[in-house]
Amino acid sequence: MPKAFVMIDVHPGQEAQAQEAVRRMAGVQFVHQVTGAHDMVAFVDAEPYEELAVIVSKIRKLDGVRATDTELVLR
């Protein structure tokens, strides 16, 4: 079952609405605002692999989202 951490960058002031929209998506186990290079981190658990791609695509299309960086879990 594909699992990934999705790092999310958002426009300033849109963190809360983006976080809530990501939290409601099927397959998203959690999403947190964080410090560092990215604004948020979400953990996605999806089956099959193509569903992971669909979820990441939906995140990228959300209002306020500037960019994402997806890190697949190997084990």
C-alpha cells in the first residue's frame, strides 16, 4: 500500500483553510502545520498507487497551495 509524506507550501494567511481542506481528503491520515522549509506535512496512505497520485494532484489544486514535495515511504 503506497504511503507518502506530502510537504505542502501555501500562500501566507491561507494555512488554516488549506490544512482543513487537506484534512478532509480520503487517504490523508494527518496534516500538521510545521516549521522549516515547508508550511505543512500530510501523511497519505492510498491504494492503489494511482490513488496516491490523485490525492497529491487534488492537494496541488487547492486554493492557497503554492507547491508540494512528495516523499514516498520505502518501508
